[in-house]
Amino acid sequence: MEPIRVGVIGVGHLGRIHARIYKELMGVKLVGVVDSSQASADEIGRMYNVPSYTDIERFLQEQRPEAISVVVPTVYHFDVASKLAERGIHLLVEKPVTSAVEQASALLDIAREHNIVLQVGHVERFNSAIRYLSEQIAQPPLFIQSRRQGPFSSRIGDVGVVLDLMIHDIDIILSLVKSDVVSINAMGRKIRTNHEDLAVAQIAFACGTVADIQVSRVAERRVRQMDVMDTDKYYSVNFETQDVTIHHVPQTSPSGGTFEMIEHPLLPKTEPLKQELSHFAACVRNRTQPLVGISDGKRALQVAVDVLKQIERG
């Protein structure tokens, strides 16, 4: 079987990781990289011994890729992805899928019309801890609380912390709850940039679930944590270590005392992005729907935009 011919458009911090992983994957051939910076494109091209380009059209004509990772700044997602989709190229578009919900809707229509695989890069769905949690939660949980914070980095400047960090947790929560959002309350504050650098959102769902999300990119230490309260268990997830701790409801012992059982399931420590790109390649090869499709990306973006509207009003 011939390997899938893939490319990467945008080889900044994240795009170059995409390029590295594609070179490592079986059944995939990295045929070129594209970046608006000739120096960046040439650097990654030399590193992985593939052609480098600054012109997307020339790359398409010369290398004929079947699938592409779109890792350009968010503001360019729709322009780049829509043109590629119209040519029948399968796409993995980094999150957030587009800058506006209307663009996501248009991209969804284009993807359907041209029958392509379009995966959205919500990489945390491929974290071993979240994959395990998704298998355990059979009904909407009672309460979810997440914290995602870290020190300031000038690397992300085109979007605020809601579209940069909070959208990860929004997507995960939507995948766990599977119910309509009925209300959102949110607050945010600018600290180091012209966008919100810290934000808090409370989301209520029709099924009764309440989610509390806290994000900051101006914190002193890095935290990636989610706690999920089910009817008889309490799950604590550490995204960084890919660990899950399960606290069971206290039980009464034969002697009349109480005890609490705590579980630490043994989970594989994988590279979530490598799992994500491998899944994308498998979907392209088998023409199957991805775990995180354009509809998921659109819904997460809609909730994130609603959070931003609440922040602006506040």
C-alpha cells in the first residue's frame, strides 16, 4: 500500500512538531512544508529532508499532497483550509477551527460537498487520561471543574486565553456532557496583551450538569487539571502526567466504620499529538469520520465565542 502523501502549512512552534511526527509515522510520507517565512520553511525542510515552499499553489502542483495539516495563525484558517478543501485535500486544521462560527459553518459545507476528511486539532481528546474518562462516563456528570494555567509566553498573540486555552476544556466538556448549553456566565481580564489573559466561565447544561472553567496565561506555575463529579465517583485528571485518580463514595465496613476506595488506573503515557496525527492518517486511509470533526470544532468555537461575548459585556 502506498504511503499517504502529507504536508504541513505553517511551521512555527506547533507546525514543526507536526512535521517531525509525520516523518516518524508508518504509512505516511511527508512531501513538503510551507511557511510565509522562507527561513523557517527552509530550516524545517533541511531538518527533515523534504522540499520547502513559501507558495502554497506551487507546493500543491509539485508535490500533490493527499492530506495537509493547517497550522497557520487562526485568522488565516478559513482562507487556507477552504481553498484546500475545494481541491479535495483532506485536512487537519488546528484549533480553533476558524475565527468565526460562520466560517466554520461554511467550511463544514465545503468539506461535505467535496467528501473530505476534516479533523480539528483538539489534541487533548487524544490524551490517555481523557480517552479513559470518556469511556467511564456513561451519563452526564453532576459537576466538572477545570484549571488550565501557565506562565506568560509571547508565542501566542493573535487570540486571547479563551481561544488559546479554554477551548480545549470546552471541547472536552461538550464531549462528556452531550447536552445543550442553557446559560453561560464569564469574566476575564487583560494583563499582558490586548486580549483577555485570564478568564473564568460557568456553563450550565439542560441535563443539569454545571461546569466551572478557569484559565490563565499569566500564572506563576503550570497546571492542567480537570475534576469530574459523577453520581458515585469523583475523577481527578492530570493532563500533563496523563493520570486519573478515582475516589469512590465512602462505604460502610462490617465493623460499622467507613472507608473510601481510591483507584489509580494504569494508563499508557503517549504523545497526544502523535496519537492525533496517526488517527488523522487512519481516517484518510480508511475514509472514516475523525474523533474530532468539523461539527465538534464548530460547537466548541460557538461556546467559546459566547464566553467572549459575556466577558465583553462584563
